[in-house]
Amino acid sequence: SRSCASRMWLSLPRETRFHTSASMTWTLVSRRGLEMKKRDGIIVRVTLVSVQKPQRHFRRGPPNLQIRAPKGDSQERRQDQAQRRAEVVGEAGWGAEAQRDGLRWRGAGTKPEQGPRHPLKKAEFSSWPFQQQALRIRAHRASQNARQKAVVDAFLHAWAGYRKFAWGHDELKPLTRSFSEWFGLGLTLIDALDTMWILGLKKEFQEARKWVSKKLRFRKDVDVNLFESTIRILGGLLSAFHLSGDVLFLKKAEDFGNRLMPAFRTPSKIPYSIVNIGTGVAHPPRWTSDSTVSEVTSIQLEFRELSRLTGDKTFQEAAEEVTRHVHGLHGKLDGLVPMFINTDRGSFTRLGVFTLGAGADSYYEYLLKQWIQGGKKERQLLEDYLEAVNGIRKHLLARSEPRKLTFVGELNHGRFSARMDHLVCFLPGTLALGAHHGLPAEHMKLAQALMDTCYQMYRQMETGLSPEIAHFNLHRTKAVKDVQVKAADRHNLLRPETVESLFYLHRLTGDRKYQDWGWEILRSFNTYTRVPSGGYSSISNVQDPRHPQPRDKMESFFLGETLKYLYLLFSDDPDLLSLDTYVFNTEAHPLPIWAPS
Ligand code: DMJ
């Protein structure tokens, strides 16, 4: 009954058909173990499957949706299954070289396979090419050049602050020598695991690994942001697993992935932004039922890889359903997407605004990277990516004065704005990566032009550090600089996008000027953001070298991304995390390409 406010107990014959309207709220109160099947939200078949304990109910939760909390027992069962699976994996691939703390300091053996459909089997865990990668990392450690050593020094300084003042917490507050919590899951520590591995920081890695083993628990009543926790935690754990071969990280990744799944239980299957990993209650932010397009379309690399490793297809299916859905939506402009999508209706909202910055950025990045991850077979991803690059060219590119820097602006209901987020500086790297994988050479040309611009966003500031948002001068007047900054935008959060693109551009062109630019940027970070007692801090004013105004926060991505990309940029070895073997997620965590070229 529509008016049935809370619960109704029914005695049901073994199979019962319900006819209901799509808007009706169903709460499956399963005293007797019922399996519910819905088709188009209209016909519901309920089948008695087994006898279970009564479900718990949760007061919070979105309207019009039933979301069950993960039951303790089934949750545990899943964990046990994960554990067993991981043990099989563990026995298979890494030999008996276990070292102290159970850590195997050698390459993980996941031979990429043709597709994501099957779990990796025992026999498939051969050590090629990942063992070669581990050997290369080890060899590299022995021959680090001076610039790489400077990155290692920066990392150790950042890590020392985190270790002393924020150990096991999300982020370091380096000035007050304390910490801040976002999810309460040791975010910086997890984000930094694979960086430590790559930089050869064995002792630090082992200590962090011990914390993951002994202290990291996901069974806690905490809301996490689906996108942020996927790219940082799930991505970080999967990469740590691939590089180290330590099954602990895979087990943790599977547990965490399972706890994120309630986010997808929405009327449209477009996930909510927020999910409670303890109760399994998911919901949108308080002020809206929208998610941003970038957050729902930038979790696919991680969910697909998790399915490939575990054999549990539900992760991949949920994530790919979103990709398919967004593919068919109205409201795009020549492949460009709006910034918001409604989780009830599944349609784009707040139409007519197009940016490559916050709200949309990694949508474009993940179209290309999923195509690469899957062995360049999924045509729809490629087509959407190519169409979007044309859309960027057609609607968003402009050149500044006086240096004629090519930049990516924004379109607001037909009006062009010469504003570019620092976030957009991921684009040169992505375009170059596409060109490397066979896409048009003009993508590389555009990548190089945009790379110059992103570098100038640093170069033209008094501290040598980019503002969060740049405004480009379009007039041939006496403006001194191409890059203008508004007072509200002159902060720097230690973001990675420019050094990320420098890494790709150097790796793929061999031009050493990109290394030199990265070196300048590292020096500026050291001059203006390094805190003597440990750690680095974001700053409020990149235009005032005397008072850059440290903000007392070190973002986890500084260790997860910025320093990792700088280290890789300064390497001249194209096989150190080869771009033909790995694809980096949007938080710089390398994941294997399933069928590498
Ligand atoms: C990171 O979490 C990721 O790079 C994401 O794609 C964008 N925001 C930060 C870094 O700026």
C-alpha cells in the first residue's frame, strides 16, 4: 500500500508477484530470507530463499530508496572469501621469499590477461612482467640521480612530519604539528604506499604496511566520498598490491570495495557521492541529489581492476553501467559533458556549463585510460574521447596575450570565460598518452602547447608556484603577464597536475626541458612550502614570496602524486613503470594494462 508508512509483515507463498509504481518506496524487511527481483522498477518478484535473522534498520538514508546495511555476518563471510581467495593468490605467485613482517620484497606476479571477466587463476600469476618491474625499481634505487635523490629527500621530510604528528590519521597539519581527519582511514599513509615502493623506501614501506595490517579497519561508522576514497584508498591499495605482491593489500582492497557498493543502489544507478562504509547507507550531499560527472565517471579503472583480481564482477558491472549510461545522455556539446548528474533521474543537470576543470576533468581522462586499460578494444570509450577532444578544440581553446599561450577556457551558456583551473593541467599528459597509444599526432602538438601554458602558470608567479585558478589575458593592451590571478584564487594546494603532465611529456618526447621545468617547481615547493619541523604545507598566496601564508595542511596527494610524478619525471628509463604496461589512475596509482602492447 502506498500509504503504508513503515513496515508491513506479509505471509507469502513461495513465489509472489507485486505490481507497484516506480516511485514507491520498497523496504525489504527480510525475516524469512527474501530475494527481490525488479524489472524497470515496476514488477517485483519476491522469492523465499532461506531463513535468515531479521535485518537491521537504519533511520538515515535517502528518500525513495532502500539501502541495506551490510550485515555483520554476510560482511564477514565476504571477508573470509576474500581472505581465502587472497591466500590462493598468495600461494601461487610469489614463491617462498617471505621476509620479515610477511612482506615479500619483490614483484607481484599478475600477468595481464585478455579481459576483465575472470579472476586471475593460480597459473596466471606468473612473475612476468611485474617481477621485471620490481627488479628495475630495485636497480633504479641503486642509481638514483641527484634530482631523484632530492625527491627522496622531500618525501622523507614530508613523511617525517606525518610520522611524528599525524601517524595513522588522514592528513598532516604541519604548522600546528597535528592532524586532520576526513575519513579517519590513514589517507596519507595509504596514498603514499606505492610512492615509497617506487622510491625504494623499504623501511618506511614496511612500517606503513604494518599499520595497514594491524590498525586499518573499514568496519566503522564513517561517511566517505565515493570518488575520493576510490581513487586514493582503493587505487592505493591495488597499486601497493601490484608492486609489492603482498596479498594483504588485495584483501583490504576487496573489503573496501564491497563497502563502497551501496553507493550504486540509486534509482538511476548513478552512484551517490557519499557512502557510510560501516552501515552501508549511501546518500547524496545534504544540499542536492546531484553527483558531479567527474566523480561518477572516474572510479572505473579501480572497480574494473578489482573485479579482474577477485573474480567478483559486481564491481565492474556497477561502474560500467555508469559509463554506458553517461554515454547515451542528452546535454553534451560535441562530446563535452556538463558538471552535474542527478542520481534520481540519471540526467545531466545545470546544463550549459562546460569546463575541463573541477566537476568534469577526470571524465575525459578515464575515457582514454579505460580504453588503454582494456587493451584498446572498447570502441565506445575511444569514440567518446575523440569526440571530446574535438569538442575541446572547437569550443574551449583560446590564446592569451602577449605570449600567445594556448589555454583551455570555460563555456557558460555560450559565453566564453578565459579561466583555467590548475586541475586542467592533467590534460597535456592525457593528450600525450593518447598520442603514444596511436591517437592523432595533433593531440601531441596540443599537449605540448598546453604544457607550455601550465609551466607559465608557475613561472609567472613570484613564488614560482601556480595559483589554483588562472585567468588569461586576452587583450593586446599593456598587460604585463598572460596569467592573471584573482585574490580568491591565489592559493596552491601542492597539486600534482602540472608535474604529472611534465612526466608524460618528458617520457614521450625525450625533451629534457620538461625535467628542468619540474626541477624548478620542486625547488619552489622546497623554498615556499617546506615546514622545518616536518612536512609541506599548502599556501594561500603564490604572489607574495615574503608572506606566502602557509595554510597548515599537507594533502595526501602531495605524497601520492606530486612527489611520485617528480621522481618518475627525473628518471630517463622509459621502462620504469612503462606506459605500455601500466596506466596511472587519477591519483597516480599505477594499475596494469590488461593486454599490454
Ligand atoms: C587528486 O585527488 C586527483 O588528482 C584528482 O584527480 C584531482 N584532485 C587531486 C589533485 O589535485
